[in-house]
Amino acid sequence: MNQLWFYEKHTSGYGVHWRVNQVLHAEKTKYQELAIIDTVECGKTLVLDGNIQVSEMDEFIYHEMIAHTAMNSHPHPEKVLIIGGGDGGTAREVLKHDTVLQVDLVEIDSRVVENSKIYLPTMACSFQDPRLNLYIEDGIKFVQNTKEYYDMVIIDSSDPIGPAVQLYSKEFYLDVHNRLNTDGMIAVQSESPIFYQDVFVNVFENLSSVFDTVKVCLAPVMTYTAGPWSFTVGSKKWDPERIAGDKKQINGLKYYNEYVHKGAFILPQFIKEMLR
Amino acid sequence: MNQLWFYEKHTSGYGVHWRVNQVLHAEKTKYQELAIIDTVECGKTLVLDGNIQVSEMDEFIYHEMIAHTAMNSHPHPEKVLIIGGGDGGTAREVLKHDTVLQVDLVEIDSRVVENSKIYLPTMACSFQDPRLNLYIEDGIKFVQNTKEYYDMVIIDSSDPIGPAVQLYSKEFYLDVHNRLNTDGMIAVQSESPIFYQDVFVNVFENLSSVFDTVKVCLAPVMTYTAGPWSFTVGSKKWDPERIAGDKKQINGLKYYNEYVHKGAFILPQFIKEMLR
């Protein structure tokens, strides 16, 4: 077996190493170092600035959870805004909801989209859907400038380093609040409560200062190797824990089901206590 | 910061590396390579044959879940047998149940117990409890030879490599079944369904061939960096998903609560499908 390994730093004291079949692509984009690495363990991965963003092996866990928990607790989400998510995986799940008429996806780095189309077609398939509009723009400016109103905004961002920092701020959540309909919701990937407790708590507090209802759900994404991964949902009206009455089960999902929805919002004691 | 790193192999394609404050102890015992390593990220860890068994940082997740889900679904567990668990963490949690009159802990390697007493006192504290009897013996032979009957047997073993292999066999589960009272239960650590799917499915099938009711619960143990970790419970009478009626909430737990109990048995689609 070959001895090519990719070393991924998580914290100053902890990292993961993945045996590599092949480095399929690597470039420095305007915004970040981008690589597509085919790993022995998790198949093809998208790597930004040295960290795996998604792997073919378990991207379904992340993408189903960030999309369906929020989408299923809103009775009729028609217009959806996705900030980030240039691999297309979150949009793929959102577009499975037949209430959806329009998805605006705002990705800052065109090279993420272009490389995902080439190397990660099972995620980037969503870009072919006529309901999807792709904007290569800064998500923060898009939200400030748009005249649209949305039912759902999903923040599918990378870690809060560099350009993504502001996507975790109270100011940004306020701007999102202003672009949501009166029963709109926001779903945010909010990192691992174990390794990035400060970010996790910060998202909860910032969203809580803007939205009436804020709830956290969890799912263990193996590729992130950080125990439970968190998603935080802010809502103007609907309770994110409750599936809206008339939802049909979407066929073919690999992680999410109606019981998983309820179970995901049950927090272990130590995580509950972080949010007190 | 120092550059001493401990490399932990999980599969042939994947491993984790931990920055090390200090190697506190290392020896070759009669059965395995044993080390106590103080890591920057997770505090002191017990390492057997190169794999972290427990870390101070999140051992509470593993130990609370292997103990309390089963113990709380049994109305009056008095006599408990723990196979493995020489660090004392599982016994510590079991002994929090005031119905418990006797815990027999059978660890094959005395050096695990002795080193845990020195280096991991927050787990090994349980060895001071007068209700606990420590047997330094092979767990398989102990179960074959004992004349005792138990309400609960907990298999807190290492991975199914070397001497632990037989602890995952149908024959062993049959021997346990014979030493359980008519409403007895067995709780087994059953590995990660993602990385050790064969072991996980095998435990479920072997237990199902012996016990009337077999259920799986999940918890993400960060230190094991493998997404969800599984525990499989076999029962002669009581439903492991249901907390027995008269249970008092145990104070001071950091992971488990009555809602976590219910939520832990909700399985994602892909894991449900593994068990069909």
C-alpha cells in the first residue's frame, strides 16, 4: 500500500492523518488553498486551507442534518438562501423538498463550485436544477444588498477563520433576520461543542440576541472527528424541534428520519450547561 | 510548544495524532503494551497496544452511556458483573445506583488496574467501594465457572483483537445468558458502526441469537474519533429503551439524562439498515 498521507491539523494538540490514493487537484484560489484528495478511508474529499470540508463517505450526515431539520420544521419553505455550500451538497438536500421554488446559493469562491462539478458530482448535481441560482459573491454583502425575502437561510460556511469570521457575527444574523419572511428561519453549521466550544456558544448567543427561538441539534460527522457536530437554528415563528404537520417523508435519505429529527435536539448534560 | 506526538492507528487508512505533554508510564504487561500518556488535548489517557482506551476529557460519555442506559431500564439491579473495565470508570457509574449491592469486576490484566489507581484516580476511585470485588482473571473462564447469578452483565472490553476476540462470540453471550437472572440484561460496547461495521453487526446478530430483546444505542465519544460509538443491550425481559418507573435521576452526571436515554436509541437510517 502506498505511504502518501495527508495530515490535517484540528487544534494545536490534535490532528488526523488520512492515507491518500491520489491528489486529484490542488490550486491556490483567490481566497484559499483548495485541494481534491482521494482518501483510502473516506473517498474523495474537498480540502480548503488544509481542512477537509466534506468527504464522499459521510457528507450525507452533514448535508441531511443541516437541511432537513430546519426545512421540515417550516411548513412551506419556498424561497431558500444558502450562504457557502459551494460543493452543492446542502442545495441537493434542500431541493428534495417539493415546496421549494427558488434556491439562491451564494459562494464566494467560484473555484469551489467548478472543482466540485468536476470531482464531486454527487454533490454538485444540484447546480443543474433550474430552481437554483448561483451567485459568486461575498455572502455578507449579498444579504446586505438583496431585495429578496426568504423563508429559510442556511449558513453552510467553513470554520470561522479568515473571510468566514463575519458569518458568525451578530451583525450578520441581524441582516439575515431582515431578509426573512415573518415566519422565516436560519440554520447555521455551528462547529463541534467539544473542540470549538467558544464558537458554538457564540453562535447560540448571537442568534439568541436576534431570534425569538433558538435551538441546537447534533449529529456525529465522522470526517470531522470531533465527537458531536452542531447545527443551530434560529426561528421567528416555528419550533425547530417540531416537524410541521403535513410533511411527507423524503425517500432515500441515509441519515435523517422523523425520529432522528426529534432525537437530534436532545442535548447531553454538558452541552446543555454550555448554553445556560 | 513541544513536538512530541503520539500516533494512533485506527484503520489502515486513517489515524489520529495527539500532542503529548508527558509519557507518564510505559510497560509491556503479560498481555499487552500499556502506557499512560498525558495529552495536551484530552488530558491523561490509558493506551493499550497503541490505542487510547479512555481519556480524562471525555471518558464520562462512554462510561455514563455503557452503565446508565442498561442500569436504568432494569428496575432493581442488585448484582452486577463487569468484564474488562479495569480502569474502574464503568464500575464508578454502576455504583452510583443505590440498588446495587455487589459488583464483580473481572479484569484479565492486573497492571491495568494498578496503573489506573496511580494515574487515573477519578476512574479508579471505584475500587475503594466495599461493594466491589476485583477478580484478576480471564472473563470468559470466570463466566463459565462462576456459580453466581447476576441482574446485569456489562462487557467493557477493548477492541476485538487478540485476547478480547472471544468476548464478542455467540458462545460467550450464551454463557452470560446462563448466569443472568430471569429478568437479567447484558450491555456490550460494540464499536463504531462506521469504522468497525462488521464487529458492530456481528455483536447485534450474536446477541440476537441468544436474547429475546436486543437494542442499540449511540453516543459520539470524541476520543475514539469514529463518529457515533455504539452500545448494544440484550435483555431477557425489560425493554432497554424504557427507563424503569421508579428511577431517581442521579445527580452530577455530565452526559446522560432521561431524554438522552431515549434519544440514544434512535438510529440514523444507514445504521438501522445495517441491522436489517
